[in-house]
Amino acid sequence: MTTLQALIFDVDGTLAETERDGHRVAFNQAFAAAGLPWYWSEGIYGVLLQVAGGKERIHFFIDKYAPPLPSDRDLDDLIAELHHAKTGYYTALLQAGQISLRPGIKRLINEARQQNVRLAIATTSRLENALALLETALAPDAPSWFEVIAAGDIVPRKKPAADIYHYVLDKMALDAQNCLVIEDTEHGLTAAQGAGLTTVITVNEYTKRQNFAAAALVLNHLGKPDQPCESLWGHFLTQPYFDLSVARSLVSMTEPANASCVVKRLREGD
Ligand code: XBP
């Protein structure tokens, strides 16, 4: 029988709402510090999020919106410099305690640690960003709870390519069927599916209209006893939150013990 041996977490948007209030703000701080008249509004940032990776996102912005560019700068050097500065602003935002974890994340991670379910991270973001979030929002020693923290340029192709998930599985010497992924985007789902991984999605404002038909379960968040989650697609939870019992049911491909009938239900026009 297939058993759950590991949980693999995406970072941005999954562990915390880092995109709108973290990365976006830090990109804008880096642009202003460099004297560039660029500003990424919440709306524009939603468009830019279709490209994963900070450097790649700045490239995409320049290609799509043709903003004013300094004539005396090599483009790749400028982007590398902006991205380096942005990382500093982003980690400073985290150190200032500006960003907290999404509902249920800490509870699920603690439950996994108590039950010896192995933990890993698979993110497109830079390693120092992932470490800073874990340290500031979870616990100073939280990075050590994760057996593998796969981040940024460690693989040649970022999500939606499956590379980062293949990397994690190789490093942990695990079969995909024994792992469950928590993601928040269609790109993340595509990457995890590409590696054969069962995936649970917790949507956010930027991703709630994306196509998650291939997910095992789509929730508004993982939920906690005093803040119930809502099932948007897949198995309808009959308890107020997602926990390891549901995770085990999903990977064993049996009807979840704590979920009733399948509700293929997506929120439209919401
Ligand atoms: C999130 C991303 C990243 C961050 C910025 O990745 O797409 O590009 O927005 O990261 P994930 P960097 O959902 O896989 O965690 O600036 O550090 O590249």
C-alpha cells in the first residue's frame, strides 16, 4: 500500500502571502533606489506572476511593457543588480516581521514533525528568501526541519518545469507516490504533476481563477480548528482543516477518511 513519507511545500503564496506584500514591494523599492521610474502595481504584478523567478520576471516586464531604460547599462547587469538589491529589501521586510504564515501551515508542519513525516521545500525563489521566511515566520531553527530546501537557480528550468520536484525526489531518494505537494499556482501544479506528485492547492487572490483540474484537492487555505477551510475542488473535507490523515488518504488513492463525496466545484466569477 502507498504510504505518505514526505510533504513538499512550495514557498511563495503557499507558506505565506509573500508575493503582493513582500516580493512586489521589494521590487518597487529596488527600482526606486536605482532611480528607475518603474512601479509594479498589484494589478500589473498579477500579470507578471505568470513568469517565475525574480530575474526572469524583470526581463518579462521589460519585454512586455517597454519601460524607460538607462541607455548606458548592459541589460543583464542591470537586472542582476536590481534583483540583488530586491533580495536585500525583501529579507529586510521579513526581518521586520511584516509577513506571517498562512492559516494551518505551522500546524501541519508541526504535525508532520511529530509523526516523522519528512519535510522538503521546492521553490522558484532565491534560497536566502526561503530561509529568511522560514526563520522569521516559523522559527529560527526551522530551516533544519526540512531535509531538502531546493530553491532558485539550483535547477536549470524553473516552474512550470518539473525540474525542482525531480531534484527534491532525487535528493530524498523517494518515489513520487509517497509524497504530497502543497502549492498555490497552476505553474506549481504543472511542475509537481510533471514529477508525478499528488498535489493539494491552497489558492490566493492572484491564483484563485487558475486551472487546478489536475489537483487532488483545492482549498482556500489549510484551515485550523477556529478558522475552517473551504473545499473548492476535489474531495470535500468533512473536518475544518487539512491534516495528515487527509494527506495520507490522498496519496493512498482511497476515498479520504475525512472527506465525503467528490465535489468538482470551482468558484467562478468570485
Ligand atoms: C515564487 C516566485 C518567485 C518570487 C521571487 O516562487 O515565482 O519568482 O516571486 O523570487 P515559488 P526571487 O512559488 O516557487 O516559491 O526574486 O527570489 O527570484
